[in-house]
Amino acid sequence: LLIHQSTHLNWSPKPSSPGCPTAPSPRPKHTSVAFLKTHKTAGTTVQNILFRFAEQHDVTVALPHHACDHQFCYPRNFSARFVHPHTLPPRIIASHLRFQRQELRRLMPNDTLYVTILREPVAMFESLFTYYNQYCSAFKRVPNGSMEAFLANPLAFYRPQEKFSMYAHNTLLYDLGGDNDHSPADPAYLPGFIRQVEEVFSLVMIAEYFDESLVLLRHLLSWDLEDMLYVKLNMRGPRSKGNVSSEVLAARIRTWNGLDAQLYDHFNATFWRKVAQAGRECVAAEVRALRRACDQLLRRCFGGRPQLRPATQIKNKELRPWQPSSKVDIVGYDLPPAVPGSGAPPEERCLKLAMPEVDYDAFLQRLLLHPRMEAGSPGRVPQHQDWVSAWILDPALRSRSGRHLPDPPQWMDHLQYRTSWPHPVSPTQSPEPAAFLASTGAGGAGPLEGFWGDSEELGAGLETSLRKDRSLDDQDDFYD
Ligand SMILES: Nc1ncnc2c1ncn2[C@@H]1O[C@H](COP(=O)(O)OS(=O)(=O)O)[C@@H](OP(=O)(O)O)[C@H]1O
């Protein structure tokens, strides 16, 4: 077990930097954030920053209902009903969803700042094509999985009505709630759509300029530089990376994804206008400070820059990234039992820094389900295993109780206290799975039957659900 330590980096950012007009003045950190996590755009790395911030600052994150897996029932249009009731009302939302303005407005506080991220469409499409080669039928039916063959005649393979077809055509536009199959012959559509995006989103980050984007995000939210530290997550290993070396191929990708290409070009330009407003020198200086601080954290966690490893070589199960298929390697990091140099065990935050999306989501779900588990069983005496799980999952609890599990009277008191923390839960608050699924039209209750039963069933249901997270095939069932 990793021992939580509350020590922080001794590097401490100045609240504002001279010559940086948009650098945060000393005002409270903004904690209401809706991050639209688009696909294959470095969104997992941003999400991890937000999840860690939420944990550290005790801010509620909207998590998907179990029937939605770890995404908000994507590719459906987002609905507030897809949010796990224990995470209501949330202040941060950062898991995959298809943007739906009204529903997010209904869910999130009025002062929510909307942020998203775009990636250059050629690199993004190559990533999508590889990652979803087994899930998107348009890609699957191409002979030898050849991207060149697909791009030579996309319409021979693409069927807009098919499930997951959005991974093959203007995915950015789809994620933002737009019509990814809209005719390029309609000159009015995209400008109108862009205007709507600009109305809602305070910041559109650009994956190619990730660090500059984080600087603008920090200014927008008045966060400390320490809140922005990260390692890259969800990267493909070298074996799985294609190379779009030919200009002809790149041009075909841009033509096929014409709406995304124009969208990206527009927001890339507005991004650089924002950088200019913030002061180029100021942003560049802060990028250097951010990189230094990231390096410093990596030394504390890994003894230096961590080695990227295939999932099979990662000893810590919680750090093994999900693999979309046997043809694609998603690489990750392992934590050393003792940090080279200091010899100390890595801090809790190092685990979270390197934690893949599915595992972080599952971790947060487990934290939230504990109080529900006890509240859902009135009169039930807390069991020893409840305490052990709470102790493992709750860093604050661990830091209070130290290395050793306390005696039974203490853990029973604690568990009873937890029934009202962090979200008071009434037994009627959570819809039964069948009712939930019927209300969303998301399919039969099958795998979730008995989910809100007693704690043992709940635990088993949770494990099933975690296993389910590993398979997109199971997720498919919700859209059949
Ligand atoms: N910080 C940073 N800067 C630039 N690029 C980064 C960063 N972090 C992750 N990545 C790359 O983003 C790709 C994964 O994107 P997502 O996490 O959004 O994918 S997913 O849709 O959630 O599966 C994936 O790209 P590919 O490796 O090309 O697939 C990652 O390598």
C-alpha cells in the first residue's frame, strides 16, 4: 500500500506574474468546470488533472451511471440522467459525452466554465483509425485494415447509421453535438455552429500546444501551477503508431473530415489570439515553469522521467491502461516500490498521476459507493471488510489512522459517520436499474439486476461493472 503524504512541492507559483495580463490575480480557485472530453485529443491527460484537483479540493465530480460504463452513455446525446445519483450536484464533469447544452446547463452550476480540446485532424484521424479498428465497422471492413484503402474511397466503407460510425467521420464535430455528416455544400452550417461553440466554451485547448493550453486554463480557473502538473496518458506504443508521411494521404484525411479540419483551423487561430492577449512571453515563461515543475514531480514519483511500458509489464494492476484490441498497445507507467534516490515509497498522488481513465473512474465510483452501501442497509452492522476497503480507498482516512488498522470500535464509528459523507443519500435517491434503463431507453436491466441490493451484492455488482469496463463489446449492448 502506498502511504499518503500531505507534503507538497516546495516550488510555489506566484499568484500573478508581471506582464501577464490574464494571469490569475489572487482570487479563489474556480471549481465549476465542464470539460468536454473529445476523442483521441489528449483528453485523458486533462481529465486526470481535473480528477486530481477534485480529490484534493473535495469537489464533486459527475461520474457516469453504471449503465453508461465510464462514459456518459456515449455516443448518445448527453442527458443529466446518465449521471450517477451519488455525484449530484457535481461541480466538475470530465468524462466522455456527446455535448448537449441544455442538459449540461440543467446539471451544472450557473457559474460553470466550459472547456474542451481539439487535435489536428490528420494526427487525430490516424489515432482514431488505429484505436477503434475493431469497434468501428467502417474501419473493420477495410481490407487489411489499410487506412490508405479507406481514404481512397471512404464512402465504400462508411455507413452513417451504424453504431460508432462517428469515429470515422468528423468526430470532433460529433462530440461537440454537431451534425458530422452535414453536407459540405452548405456554407452556412459551420459558421453558425462555430458561433454556438464560441458562445458556450470559454477555452478551446489545442492538443499540439498542450502546455500553452494548460497555462491558459490555469489563468481561466485561477488555479496554481501545481494543480496543472501531469504525465501524458493513453499513448500508443511505437508498434501501434502509424505515420502519415504522404501529403496526399494527409490531404485526403482533411478532405474527408472537412468539417473537423475547418473547426480545428478556426479554433487554432483563436487559441493563438488568446495566447497573444495573455502575452506570448508570459505564456512561454509559464510553460517553462510548468515543465520544470512536472520534471520535479516526476523525480519525486519515479526518480526521473518514467519509462513507458506495455500494460503486460506494469506490475501495479491499477496502472495498466485499457487495451482496445490485441492490435493496439496503449502504454503506461509503473511506480517503483521505493523512489530511486530517496528510497521512500511514492506518494499517493503519484499513483493518481499515472492512473488510467478507467481505473480512476472506478476508484472514484468506489469512494462514492461506500456511504450508499451503508445507508442502503439500515441497521446493518458495518463489517470488517468495509473498514478495510474504506481504509484502502480513502487517503484522508489513511493519513489520519497511520499504517495500522484501528480496533473495531473505532472503525465502526467511522463507518457510521461515513453514511452521511460526502453526499447525504436517501434510499429513494437512486433509481432502480430497471427504471433507470427504461427511462433512458438504454436497454434491459440484465447485468445490473440486484445492483442496489445488500452490500455483498453491491460489491459483486461493482466488480462485474469494473470487469465490464474492460470490454467495449459489453458497452455495445446498451445501444442495441
Ligand atoms: N499531453 C499530451 N500532449 C499531446 N498529446 C497527448 C498528451 N497526452 C496524451 N496525448 C495523446 O492523446 C491521445 C489520446 O487521447 P485521449 O486520451 O483523448 O483518447 S481517448 O479518446 O480518451 O481514448 C494519444 O495519441 P496517440 O498516441 O496518437 O493515439 C496520446 O499520445
